[in-house]
Amino acid sequence: GAFDPEAGEMAGGHLPLTRRTMLPDLIDLFAPWFFIRSFAFLLITCVEIAMFLISMYVGHVYFDGAFVKNNDMGGPSEETLVSMGAVSTPLIKNQFQFWRLFTPLFLHAGVLHIASNLLFFSQCAYTFERRWGRYAVALIFFLSGIAGNMLSAVGNPDMTAVGASGALAGLLGADLVYIYLNWNFIPARESRVELCVVTMIILLNVMIGGSKGNIDNLAHLGGLVEGGICGFSLVKILVPDQEPNRDAYRRGGIIGTLALYALFFITLYAFPSS
């Protein structure tokens, strides 16, 4: 499994999380395997930044400011975010505003929120896009993000939620599936190191989420679970001819995703509003 620095991948098609260089340049340090004509940059990073600037403008012009005192993230008010499409269970359930399960993926509570999300996103998204393709990463991102918002809407009905954290957790869930499906095809050191890195990131998020009351842990959980489920359908199997269950994995990912979404709507309307 020798690494080819020109092709940027291991023998068998595996791409490491980071380039193997002694002194990475600034881009490689913050966004390994970055390329500008990517889904991760053009349709996520740029749109996220643009929407944050718009939300600050809306807060400044129509509400109580771009930065409000009770927002420790450094951003606009809750009213501003709700007006722009934040998760709001009463509006989703009673007024059928289901688009609020999607729009929060492009909204952030403040400067600290968007900075942390984009920093983490840049650390892994370009690698995953090169591994699995832009369409697979796009589907994992959106399906996981929406699933995270669904669980948040059901489990935290009084919370106003924004952010792409559920989608980011979904990418980690999909990567765990990628490691599992390709365990025998990735060089041993690479697979073990990446498994440890991803597991530590997940555990760190659990610890941080448990210590702070303003973090939407259910969105993280929903995204992580859905990322793992749809990952079976979308991540790349490096040597498909040697995986006899590949078609069953694909079907299972599709059926699991449909079941998860159906379960959300059943749960949302099975119980009366408080």
C-alpha cells in the first residue's frame, strides 16, 4: 500500500485524511486536499458565509441588531434566526413549515458558531469529496443534516436550532462505515489511525455537548446515525469485487434512511403538542 504523492492516494484507491508532508502549507493545515471547484467550497463554505452575513444584516435592519448581548456566540437574536428559517417545532408541526428542517443547515448563531463549524468541515470535507465523489458527500451532508434537525425538533420542541453540526456528524458517521467496509483494503496503520481520530472527535463532541446547555446534542446524534445509515449506500467500497454484500449494503442504506424519516413524521404527529 505505497502512497503515491502525485495521485494523492494509497494503492487500492484510499486517500489519507491529510497529505504526508513534513511541513504542510497553510491550506493543507486547515483544509487538507482542498480544491476550489468543489461542492464543499462552492456550495457549502461560500453559501454558509454569505447566509451568515445576510442574517447579520437582517438582524441589524429589521430586528435588534447584528450582535445582541444575550447571544454568547456573537451574532443576531433568536427572533432573527427564526425569521430566516431556524428549526421551530411549533411552526414545523402546526404550520407544516417543513423547509425549516433544511434551511438551518445554512444558518449559524454567531461568529464562534460558524467559525467552529467551517473549521471542522474544512478539515475533512475535501478528503471525503475526493474519496467518495461530490454527489455522495452532498447527499450524506443534506440527509444527515435534515435527520439531525428532525430529531432536534422532536426531542427539543422548545429549542430554536440552527447550524450544520448534524450534517458534520453525519460525515463522521459515514466515515466510520467507510472504514468498516474497507477495513481489509486500507493499509492497517491508516485504518487504525483514522478510526482513532474519528472516535476521539465524536467523544470530544459528546463531552463538550454534555457540559454546555446551548449545544443541540440531539441534532449531532441524529446526524451521526443517519450518516452511518446512508453511508452504506454512498461511500466507496475500494475493491467492490471482493465485497459480496455490497448490493445488500446499498439497499439497506436506502431502506434505513426511508425508515428513519418515516419514524420522524410518525413521532412528530403521534403525540399531542404540549
